[in-house]
Amino acid sequence: MHEFSLMEQAIQIVKASARDHHLHDVTDISMVAGALAGVNVDALRFAFEVLKADDPVVAHSSLEITEEAGTGVCPRCGETSPVWHFDLRCPRCGFLPMETVGGDALYVKSISGGRCDG
């Protein structure tokens, strides 16, 4: 279950951003998980709940994960279409495989929290 290590890295990114923006605690975290990123979103949420308990910077934060469709472009006919699974067959001409051009990333989109005084 690599989602725990991915979430540990995401929390480190959140903490570094909080430090850079003088936030003493983080209240909201927004992430994007592409359908082709190879992650289980429910496992990410579970990992977050477990890991945040041990970290005062994110302990009281909420996590929103937006799932993003994959996007493919057919090199034969130029069709651009959503791809939700690893079936990369072009819906127009049937060419296999379409080139993946989006929805294959996992990233922290934004954070918000309380600013440090001074």
C-alpha cells in the first residue's frame, strides 16, 4: 500500500508550504488525484487520517481530494477524450494506445490555515 508513503510526502510538502507562508497550522488541504495516477483515493484518505494525528501542523486539518479524469489523444485521428482506466483505445477510430496527456498526476493543489503573528 504505497498510499501511506505518498501521503507522508504530501504532508511534508504541505508543512514546507505552511512554513514558507508563515502558517502555524493548516486547516484545509486540497489535492488532485488523476485517474491514471495509480493511487487508491480511499487509501489516501485513510493514510491522511492516521498520519495527521501525530503532527500538530496538520492534526486539525481536513482533506479534499478531487479525482481528475485521464485525458488521451489519439496519434492516428487526433481525437481527444477522457480516459478513466488503462483502456487507452481511441473511441473514434479504435487505435491503441492513445497518448496520455493528463490525469496521471497526484499533487497538492492548495492549503489554507492560520498565520503566525509577528
